[in-house]
Amino acid sequence: LNKIDLVKRETLLQLSERFNKDGAFDKTFMISALNGDGVEALLEIVRGRLPAGPWLFPKDQITDMPQRMMAAEVTREKAFLQLHQELPYAIDVETESWSEQDNGDVRVEQTVYVRRDSQKAIILGKGGSRIKAIGSAARADLEEMFGHRLHLFLHVKVRESWPEHRAHYRGRGLDFDA
């Protein structure tokens, strides 16, 4: 049970008792991801139940995600952080081009997709201020992540049905019909 810092103790105990009585769980953990309460106990149990195995990737490799997809996700994250509740999950970012320059820099062009013109205006912000802030934040993280200078160009387009495009999910290794 997460967010225990927001729920009365009596309610948590009742929920835990009900879940344990119903046999839905072997053990119930009460945690607060926000402040870390109970997280270590959960991790201890998880570590104890995971099978030991060899490293599948080098220890310094943080993901097997392609750089283009990683860059799109970073930009999407920065958009969410800038937009807060204005457009929750109503945007997508695709890396359209990735080209390495002779001097070692990388030029990246991305498209931010929204479903309506009104959303496009929100993403752009007054005089392009919002999209510029999103791009600056994404560029800083990407340069640190990839270890070289990066030139990021963001474009915003309206594509009403982007969530329904099968290729959108296949390109991320997801099964659209599942």
C-alpha cells in the first residue's frame, strides 16, 4: 500500500487485514515512496526472492533503449514537468532525425505531437517560451547523458489520432492489440 502518509492509520490497517484475509497477497507492505517509509523492508523481501543471475549488460549501461527513443522520452518528461496538469499524457514525442556532425556534435530533430490546436498553443507558450524551456531542459539532460554537445530542434504538430496508430506502439516495442 503506497502513499501511507496520506491515509489514516486505521484505514491502512483495515485494508491490510482485508487483503491478507482474502489471501490475495503473501505479505502486505505499507510504504510512502515520497518520504521512503517502509521502502527498505519491501526492497529486502524483493531482493531475497529474486534469483541470482549474470549481468546481462555492462554495469555502466543504464538501458538497452535506443538513443533516439531515450532522447524522445527525456523530451517528453521535460514537457510533462513544464506543463504540470495542463496536458497530462496528451502528448507524444518522436525523434525524427539524429545526425552526428564532423565536430562530434549531434543534431537531433524531434516532433511533439498533440491532439488539438489548443494543445499546440499550450506547448508552444507565449512567443514560443514554453517549447524553448522544454528544449533547453531536455538538451541539458541529453548532453549529460550522452556525453557530447547536442543541438535539439523541436517541432509541434497536431495529429488527432496519434494514440490509435499501431506504428506508434510498435516503434516502442509494444503490442498495440494486447
